[in-house]
Amino acid sequence: METDPALADERLTRAGLLFEAAAGLQATLERRLAEECGLSGQSFELLLRLARSPDQRLRMCDLAEQVVMSPSGITRAIDRLVDAGLVTREHCPDDRRVAWAQLTPDGLARVEAAVPVHLDHLQEHLFASLDAAEQAQLETMLRAVRDRVRPGAASPGHPPTR
């Protein structure tokens, strides 16, 4: 029986390596954030996105798009952060359908304390194996793929690359 040549296509291997690396990196980083900072990976990502946004706030729909969450998922996640005092929810006076997630001073302090720890983890598990040129090349490649598959996810400071 002859094997289908498509099964040996290098694109399958490359995509598989990307997915394996991303899943392994995410699992490791989330475990370490929980152990060392008391934050879930999801909470850290949301707080970080808010901290790096203008006025440390985003429309809920924009935040959901950036972190790939459904409207109900982002609502539940923000509710947990509101209950913890790390985020507030503000409604737009001009459009009741629009809500903003706003980082609180406690939320900013929490994410600022976690970032150096997270950067150490990133260095250890991702960047230590790449030189500066490879890191820049990786960023360029990841932006190109992200912009193709999720064009609305580009943050205001980083326009889509085409």
C-alpha cells in the first residue's frame, strides 16, 4: 500500500510544530504565572492588554477580539476581574450597547508586579533559544500570519502588515 504523498507535506510538519510550541509555551507560562503571581493566564492577558491600551481601557468588544473570546466569555472574565477589584466596567453614555473595561489602580499594580516575572519566563522558555535577528524575524512572521487570519486584532500601535 502506497502512502499518500500529501501526508509527507512539510507544511503539515511546520504547522504542527507551531501548534505544539505554542501550546507548550502557553501551558508553561500559565502554570508559572499562577504559581508565582497568583494570576491565571487569561487574567494576566486581559490586564496586560488594558495596561498597554490608551487610558488603560478598551471597549469590551475590542478586548474580546484581541484575546479571541466570545461576548459572553469576555463578560464572565471581566466580571471576575471586577469582583477582584482589578477592573471596572463603564457604560458609554451615548450608546448603552457599548461598555468599556477600565484598569483600576490595583489592577495596574498587579500587572506591573507580574510583568517582570513573566518577562523572565519568556526569556527562559522562548527567547533564550533565539538570537536578536531571529526574534525580530519571528515577530515579523507572526504579525504577517496574525494579520491574515485575524485582521481586526491588530492593536492601535501596530497596524496590520501586508
